[in-house]
Amino acid sequence: MNFRFLHSSFFRTAILLRVASLLLGCSTLSPGNSPSTTPRPTPTTTADDRDRTRSPRREAADADRKGTGSATQASSRRSTRKKMDAWDVTASSVQAVAPLVEQAAKDNQLPPSLIYGVIWVESRFNPQATSPVGAMGLMQLMPKTARYLAECIKWEGDADAYDPAFNIAAGSYYVARLIRQFNGDVDLALAAYNAGPGNIEKWMDNTGLPDVSVEYYTMVQTAMQYFGPSSPLPADPSAVPDDGALPDDDALDKLGLAILIAGLSDRDFGLQRTDAANPFAALAHPSPPQ
């Protein structure tokens, strides 16, 4: 037997194994000392073990640090519920007033989406809505203003602001006349619908619109995008615009989410609204009724 060959072969094998172990980051290997491939068990901590180590005092301290039960948490929950309630608009409530909106749009040469947008912001399609200052119905008409508008549109019967037919007819006329009053500027017209044309004229002559007015017309215009095209109706009042399908429940939920993301959901609009027998009387150059 060639012992010299075996001796050199042994060391050559040992050297190769050592190089391999260094490359693999393993412990030194030798022909007579191969590592165990059995993984070592790692200590585990069960949920029961953690529960036994947490004292009631520690749990109370952690809850306090997390804000559990704090005034901030309570306020956040109230605000969230309020916002979710404000989104509670269904497709059926929109469809219920669609014929009234379409007729008012034709009568006043307005895009239906504008009327829908105002209704969404003002009342979320609740015909019994009442504001803190006394505005009523779908488009939130003040009592004296409602009676004035009834005269302007020659409404037959009671000027009941909780009646969707009258409310939409009068409110849409008011929007159209405000657009004429402010020379076609829809932003100013919507701001005037919210705060009154006298306030808008005064603010534009001095400090400019307050944030609440900018937020109001922005919210209406955001809502309009979910109710069809915003272009005016054709000159022929008998022409029926193709506004497409009305939004379904999912689209209405998306509208509520869009308003929330825009940071416009916490405002109580209409608080500057006054109950004027003629909201145009105080203007320097009021637009005439049509």
C-alpha cells in the first residue's frame, strides 16, 4: 500500500474542507469531525407566558400611554361617527328627486349636476333637514327667503320648504339668479347661496372670501363630478341633456370619502345665512327677477 499517497490525499482533503468551511461561514470541518445538521431549538414565549408577566399596573400604564379611553379617543370616535352619518346617502334618495331636478334644470338653464351638488352639500338629500339657523329642506331655504322665491317663480300653493317639489324649484331658481347676479361666476354664486349675496359683495370689496366660502363652493363642485356633466344646458329649454346614469351607492360612498380626504367634512355651512325677505335688496346693482 502506498502510505505516502494516502497521507498526501488526507491532507489535501482536509485543506479543501477547511477552505469550503471558511467560504460558507461554517465552523472548521475535518474528516473526523463533521458538524451536526440538526437545528438547535430556539426558546419561545407563548401568549400565556406574556400574560403571566404583565401585571394589572403595567397594563393600565400601557393603556394610558396608548390613549385608550382618553378624551382624544372619545372625540375621534364622535367625529368619525358624525362623518359616516354625513355620508349616509343612498342611490334611491337621489333617484327619488331626479325628475324634480331635471325639470328645475330645464326651467333655469342649469346643469342638473349643479343642483345635485348643492343638495348633497346642503342636506345630503334629506328633505326634512333643518340647520341651526333655521334653513329647511333639500336646498336649505330660509323661511322669508322661501316666500320671496315663491313669489318670483309664481308658485301655486304653499311655499313649504320641506316639500321637495317647491324646495328644488325655488332653490334652483335662486342659484340661477345668483349666477346672473355675479356675471356668470359660479364660484361667487355658490358662495352667495351659502352666505348671502350681500356678504359676498361686501367681502369681495374688502378682505376677499373667507375660507368657509371657498370650502363651500369647492365641496359643491367636487360633488358635481359624481352627478354628471357640469356644462350648461342648451338654449332650447325643451332639449333633454344626456347626463348619464345617476351615481350608485358605491359612487356616493366614494364622494363622501373624497370630501373627507379633501378635509372639507367638518364644516357646518350656512351659519352666516340670514333670513332676508329679499336677499338681493341690499346689493348695489341687484339682478331683476326673471
